[in-house]
Amino acid sequence: MPTELPSTTDFKYAIRTNRREFLHDAGVFGAGLAIAPWIAGVGANAAEQTSSNMIVHTTSPLNSEPQLGELTKSWITPVESFYVRSHAPNPKIDPAAFRLTVEGLIDKPLSISLAELSGSFEETSVVATMTCAGNRRSEHSLIKPVGGVPWQAGPIGNARWSGVRLSDVLKKAGLKDGAKHVWFEGLDEIAKGDGIIPFGASIPVRKAMADADAMPGALLTTKMNDQPLTPDHGAPLRGVVPGYIGARSVKWLGKIVVSDRPSPNHYVATAYKLVQEGTPIEWDESGPLYRFPLNSVICVPAANSKVPNGKVAVAGYALPPGTPGTSISKIEVSADGGRSWVVAKITSPVREHCWVLWKADVNVSSSASELIVRATDSRGDVQPELGQWNLKGYMFNGWYHLPVRGE
């Protein structure tokens, strides 16, 4: 039986009521939780707090995210604080024997070693944010439970990616008429049904070829923050697609196929879609997710912190939508339920496909129970007050609510 979605009015009531009930049940207003935000601990697969700066959701495959306070320390996210999303254990790959194959609707099939890749094409570096489509998934479960990794607001990071432009490789291969999509296949092995499949993705050819001076359409990367990729982040080769959800930046990339249609891989044809009821026809009719949405999050103070009556230092990140030429123009913070707003100061560079870091001093009264943040992009679009619930828990970008306790 399909699950009936709440109306807008019911949605507001549900998320606010569920938040209160969750905070009460979890003991947030007592001594029970010291650092876990209100979105932590939802469901049976709740995150395990570790002694490091990472919250580990699963170990095999590894899925982890940083403590939110780590994300405000640097505009470029250190590798050790960068989230890891894997669907299977890291494959064992011999870099000396590795070859990237390129096939499909091209004039000249290619088989390229790492040395040939770096020696035959110009190296390009770009700073771009990567974020999981499931970022803030735990907030979906406060409305109505969803499956999947119960991500908080940490599966996001901003890095310098270095490699070669995908467009240069495709130009060398030569695109045939009818080439409209580029498939990516990883070398990982995912148990699915009765068989084994790789993680896959695809992007439109137009996106792959949409290079600008400051931002390539897509890269084939071998370095992250000027160091060789680590196994957790896709060594020896990872696709990076600026502006798109992280699922399109395939790790351990081993094959590229040029086609006239999107990839039939499960993670394009079935997963990573917005559906509400999950009926077969809804899956068939829903298109793949590509661009990430406008978003913002409070990282400091920690959730459930005691905050003094008066000025409180607040900090976090904001992400523009993955639309070319669009950046963040304003971040606002409220301590009175959205009745009034303080404009935050942006403390980092402002660019397309990159987050910004921000700070604000906000007046907080002793009766305050939460802080709220929202962002506005350079086109004038404002982050929506309510996130859109969906069956898989993707793309949550409603106003971010952080519980605090006024003194």
C-alpha cells in the first residue's frame, strides 16, 4: 500500500512535533547527549561516535562523515576530515597494471595507463565541493523513516582536485553522431541480487564538454589536495563532476562508455532518484539526480550546547546549487524561530560549485531553544523552509535547525 505524503501544513507540524519528541526521548535536554546533534541516533543504524573526528556509520564498506565542527576549520577540507561514501569494500588495484578503457560511440577506442593519462593530456586543477545526495538524510527520518546510511550534515567537503579534463580524453577518442551520455564504471564489486555489479554513473555529454576557464565540466582525477588519491577516495583514478551529487563522481574509475542514453547501471537507472511511493512506474518515470541543491548548515556551536544570554558566535557552511555561474550571496541566522534574521559574514572565497564558510554573532535569549540558518544564492533563490520528504532520503535542504539551551 503506498504511503500517503503529508500536506504542507501536516509537514510543518510533523517535523516540529517529531523533533520535540525525539529530543525528549533522547534526553537532549538532560545530560544524555553531549555532542550528537538532534538528527543523530535516528533509527537502528545510528552513527557510531568514534574517538577521531569522524563518525563511522559502517565499516565494510566504509561510510563516514566528520564531526560538524571540523568542517569550519578550513575552506579546503583536509582528506582526513572528508566524508567517505562507498557501496563495496575498496578494490585492490595495481597502479602499474591499471588501464582506463574508453569505448562506445567513439571513433577510436582507448586503453590508457596512468602514465599515458598524465603524459598525454594537460593537467588541470579545480576547487570544487562534493556532497552526498543523502546529506542530512536523518532529517527525513524525523518526518517519516527512510532507509540508507543515516547521514547527518557532514557528508560534504571542498577539495582541490587535479587530473585531466574528461573533454580532452573524449576529443582524442572522437565522438560519433548520436553521442549524448558518458557512462562511468568503477572497479569495485557490489553484491546486488544474485550477481556482482560495479558502481556506475553517467552524465550528459554536454556537461562533460562544458569547460570554462575556471571550471571544467568534469575531470579524471589522480590527486586530491595536491596529494595522490587515497584508496578510500578512489585511487588510482576518480571522476569528479563539479556541481553534481557525489554519486556521479565515480571512484576507482576503470571504464568510460559513450552512449546515446543514460547508463543502465543500477545507480543511475534505479537508485538516486526522487520518488515518494516507490511504485514501479514511479521509478521508471523519475529521472536521475544530477545537480545538488542550495543548502546551509550550522556547525558551531555543537548541538544541544548551553549558550549564554547575549551574543553567541555561530558558524557553518552554505552551498550554492550546482547551476553554472551561481554562487552564494547571503546567509542568515535566526534565534527566534525565523521572526528576525542576522546576516552572516562570509569568511571564504565565493565561487560556483563551491561552498562558503560563514560566521555570525547572534543575540540569543535565555528562552532560546534552537538556531536556524538559511541561504540565498546569486540568482535570488532562497533556501526553502521545508525539505521535501522522499522515499530514499535524498536532497534534503530545508532550513537547518540546531537545538540549543539558553542559560
